[in-house]
Amino acid sequence: MNLFISKKPIVALIKLAGIISTEGRLGARGALNLNDLSDSITKAFTQKNIKAIALLINSPGGSPVQSALISNRIRELAIEKEMPVYCFIEDLAASGGYWLSCAADEIYAMESSIVGSIGVISAGFGAVQAIKKIGIERRVYSEGKNKGLLDPFLPEKKEDVVQIKNIQKDLHNQFINWIKLRRGKRLKGTDEKLFNAGIWSGKKAKELGLIDGIGDYYSVMKNIFGKDVKFKDFSKKQSWFKQRFLSKNTGYNSDIIVRSVINNIEERFIWSKYGL
């Protein structure tokens, strides 16, 4: 029997798992960006007989621009199609992962899920002393006084730090405004408590109004739409190339292999910050 001629309510599933990044990654958990997700998101909202969208989120964050682009697309389609959107946080919705969660009308998590990290971070290294020790002289030629902003091979300048902090403050305010727009009066706590980049368990996040309830998608959707609810997965499938590459890791040029190793190391570091 064709699923889409059934009178039983159908909920569209969209899995958003991985680091939010402009470029596709060859890491173990992949990457999230609008370019890769646009088709699956659109199909989920435009498929006939869909009663609701369920976002299954498991992300430590990443690009603020891609976080906004994905969230905006979800909201635009939700309004256009008058479709309710629910979010279900699995292990983690931190930083940009929580930004994505706020695209939903209601947010759920497990008691032990990690939620929050509402802040902005930039990181790098200073190699001034290292290149001195090995006798390397750094030479830079540029037009524009800010062209060498935070060059890791030159001494850090106070004005560079001020500039990057101003950018971070602007991005943080955009994040806060988005959360306030989407969560509104459900938030419980001062700005200082909620928006200091702290992380909480799902249980504590509910107390703070960052989520609406505790539960998994199957149980919550069954409670809302009845025991006969059906699910249709619209998540983007991993390409044949990536499946082959990640399973065998052979037969491809060295650049791809090195890039994959670097991506996996970086990815492991980001997830490990949250004990995952």
C-alpha cells in the first residue's frame, strides 16, 4: 500500500547531524549547510499529506551564517505551508546546533541531552617564538592596515583583538535576538544566566525554558497525532562516493585522504568538548 494515500497522519523527519559548515566534509559525521540540505527540506514541506515536520538534531554547532540560512529556510517554508515544526535534540544541540533547534515551534530533548553554549568563539595559535627559534624571518607586504589581522606569525596587536571582539559581540547579539524571537516568554532566567555560553542537561534546559519538554520524537509525535502516526524520512542521504571512501579509505588521491584525516581530528575535538 502506498504510504502517501494512507489516511494515517504522517510526520516528515529531517535529521540534522554533524558540524555546521559551508563546505561538505569527509568526516565521520558529515557537515550541515543549506546547499546540501535545501532539497530535502523543501521536499519534506511540499510532500502531500504531511502533518508536521520533526527535526532530529545532533550538532555541536559551527558556522553562524549556515545556522541562520538553514533556520530561515525552515521558518519560511513553515509559514508558507502553515506547517508545525517540532525539534528533538538527541545527544547535543550546542551553539549553532541550538540555533537550528529554535527554528522549531516546540523543542524536546532527553534528560541527559546537552543543550546551550549560546555564545561565540574564535581560536588560533601564535607561532612568533617558534619561527624565531628555527631562524625563520616573516615578511609581509600588504595594502590596508587591517590586512594582516591576527597573523599567527606576527606579535598580537591590541587593536586586532578589539576588532575581533567587536565582531564576536555582534554575532552573539544576533544569536540572542534569534532565541528571544523564537522562545519569547518561555525563557526563564536573566540574560546573564541564559546567554553566557553555558551548557545544561535537557532537564535543566527545560527549567530554563530553552526547551519545551522531555521526550523522543516517536513518543511525542504519537502523543500528539495518535498511535497510528507514520514517519517518512526526508534526510539527505550520504553520497555513494562518501560511503565508499569512508568504508575503504583507499583508491583516492593523497590530498583527499589527508583532508579526511584532518576533518576527522577536528571533528573529534569539537565533539569531545561536550563529552561525546
